[in-house]
Amino acid sequence: MKAGPIRVVLPPHLRALAHVDSEIQLEVNGPVTIRSVVDAVEASYPMLRGTIRDHVTGERRPFLRFFACSEDLSHESADSPLPEAVASGVEPLLIVGAIAGG
Amino acid sequence: MSKVRVLVGTRKGAFILTSDGKRKDWKVDGPHFAGWEMYHLKGSTADPNRLYASQTSSWFGQIIQRSDDGGKTWFQPGTPPGETTGPGGMPKGESNKFVYDSANAPLTTHQWYDGTQHPWEFKRVWHLEPSLSDPDTVYAGVEDAALFRSTDGGKSWHELSGLRGHGTGPNWQPGAGGMCLHTIILDPKDPKRIFIAISAAGAFRTDDGGKTWKPINRGLYSQYIPDPKAEVGHCVHHIAMNASRPGVLFMQKHWDVMRSDDAGENWHEVSGNLPTDFGFVIDVHAHEPETIYVVPIKSDGEHFVAEGKLRVYRSRTGGNEWEALTNGLPQSNCYVNILRDAMAVDSLDSCGIYFGTTGGQVYCSADAGDTWSPIVRDLPAVLSVEVQTIA
């Protein structure tokens, strides 16, 4: 399946590292999953490698979570299809840092 | 006219403080990397405009930043600005990548706080030490303890695995701040000799450029470990050396200020008349190798200066006889700490001494400690201070 532009919202610190001001848009070939979207993020913004997933294990960093369409997808398989609204670019995938502070 | 550039790492960003040789009027630039923990920044002596910085976060991991213009602009060396794909599909973003060399030193375990064994896990870079001769070569001391080196200006990092692979590794344990390699001293007279220190493993030395390492902890006595005279396990907080005398080392251990006159083979205590010999920082005057500085901290349970007084102590006799330096420092209601990498000296004729506090003050003395004044008072908690003397 050839998906449309995927929208991803990065946490502010990663936006600063990637030199982007707002959400990013990416092309993803094949199934739209957490893994394929983060692969595409890292391909377009290689300075973010290691900041979302561990360099060695490829696992999501523990203080980050993935949300889309009001659902917490953090504990879904990285290879599960993302909701159709994300795959079609209607809704963004949100990469969110755990809340710090009280 | 000479000028000084002070590189300050804090819990919430980096700051660059500059002044002329008088060190009275300061320009404050920052925060750089606002919101990130900046464990350490250091400049190359071979090219003073080449700076390296460790940017880290519990959320996003480790980033290495580099500046080639004295801190005006920064970039991640594995991914230069404007470049998103490498030639021939070379992987980018490599400067963030610190992977233990498990091929040459299997990933073993170290002692956890409760005495059980725990696997080595990379967490962050505590200290960056540029080569004395090549701006593109830089060493990184990391948590969990290991030494990495880059020879391509920070683009890629490779572990000197002989250290982590040392047979004593299972007896190393984390201090309160984690099991960090925090001190790297390059011997200016012998390029193959490096000293490092780890909390809480102790001090080690290589004489072959990092292939093999030897614990150098004889003479240390630590009551908080099962064998107080053990070969490893000592919580060394920092080591300092004057470049003119590479064999003479001064150490602030958890408790005790120590001295070695034989490149770490033997240590003896020089705490002398200090009011408390717990502390983190230690440094040596740039031109007087027997003049050393510490900031005593009340205790390991109370990480602030004693009696509410911020006092730097100076010994002009290589230890044992200490004088309190208080002129310009708060002498009441002060309860800050000074962390292990947060003191530095410049090399101007009248040696400048600098330190930063967990209260966000950075103090400067332009007269070797006789008088002090704050450069800034209200930064985030200071993690590290380095100074460059620029002709």
C-alpha cells in the first residue's frame, strides 16, 4: 500500500534538534506502522537517531510514548498497522515525552 | 590582549562567559541547548575554537555537539547542518551512538547498589577530553563506566574496551550519581599514558594508549567498602594534575584528599587541617604545582558546604596545610554543593580560579583565590566549568 504523507508531531526538544518548527510530514512506503514511521523520521532527520529508539535494541526509549487518534499506542507491537486516519494523513502520530515536574 | 572563555554546563543548558584578561567585566551567552542537561563542555588546546559538548536527557538520550567557532554555532558532528543524507548512503546521526565494544570485551556485569550483579548499560557522557595535539581526537568518559574515543571530530565513537574489560569489573559499583567515568587526564609528556577515574571503582592508568589498564589505588582507604584497602571499589570524586609535573596527582576522594608523587602507584593523605575532607572538586594552580584548591563539603549525607559558609581551601604546600579563602564568598546561609567537574583554572600570569555551584553561581578569582566575585548568580544548577585562556 502506498500511503499519503504521514504527519508526525515531535516533542519540542526533538523539534529543536531537527530544526523544524511544527509537525513534520513523511512519505512511508509499505505498511504504516510505528517502526516504518520512525524509520522514515530517522531517515529524514538522522540527527534524531537514538533519541526516540535505543541505538542498539531499537526499543522505544522508556520516557517516550506514542499516541494517535486519542489512543495510547506505546505498548502496541512496532509492526502493528497504525490507524487508517494516521496512514491517510488525516491525523498525526504524536511522539510525546513523559510529563516532567509536578 | 589575552581573554578567557568559561564554558559552563548546567542542568538546563550551557552558557559561555567571556572576558578580557582583567576578568572583571563579563559577557554571558546562552542558554545553548536550553532545557537539556549539559554535563560537560571542553575546548581543544590544539584549536581553541573547537569545542565539544555533552547534551543529555533521560527522555532523549545522548547527543554530542561540536562548535568550530568558539561556541557561536553548534552542530551534531555526525549530521552537519543542512546535510540529511550521507555520501554512498553512509549512516548519519552516528555521533549520538555509544555502543560498547562487546566483540573485544564481552558485556559483563558490575555490582549494583544492593550487591547483586547488573549488566552494563550506556546512560550518558559525563566528561569530554580533547586530545592535546589533534582537534579531531577526543575522549569521552561515560556511564556505565567506559572510555570512548573519536578520531573524526566526534562523528563516530569507539570504545577503548580494555578498561571495561578489566578483570575487576564485577567489583565496580555505582556511586550516588551512577557508575560514571568522570575524570580523564592526558599526560602531556607521554601520549600513551592516560589517567581515568570512576565512581565507584577508583583510579586507573594506561601506559599503552588505552589497550591495557592498571588500577592505581594503593594507599586509598575507604571505610564504606568491605575491604577498605581493596584494589578497586573506591569512590574517587576527581583527580587533578599540573601539566608541568605529570607524575604528581591530587585526588578528592569521597572522603580524604590524597596525593601521589609516582603517577598513582602510591597515594597518601594530605587532608591536614581541612574542616571536612569530603568534597568533589580539586584543582591545581596553573603556575605553582604545589598550590592546590578544594571546596570541602559537610558530609556524604549532607551535600552542602559546612556551617553555611562557602569556603575554598588553598594549600601552597601540596596539601596538609590549608587556608580558607572567603573574601567575596557568602559566609552565612549558604547551602550549595560544587560538583566534581565544576572547578577550573586559567593560565594567565595571575592565575584565575573558577567554580560553579548547584545554586547557579559561577565565581571567579583573578588573583589565585585571594578575592572572589560572582560572574553570574542565577544560572540553573552548575554541572561543569571549564576555562580556555585565549591569546
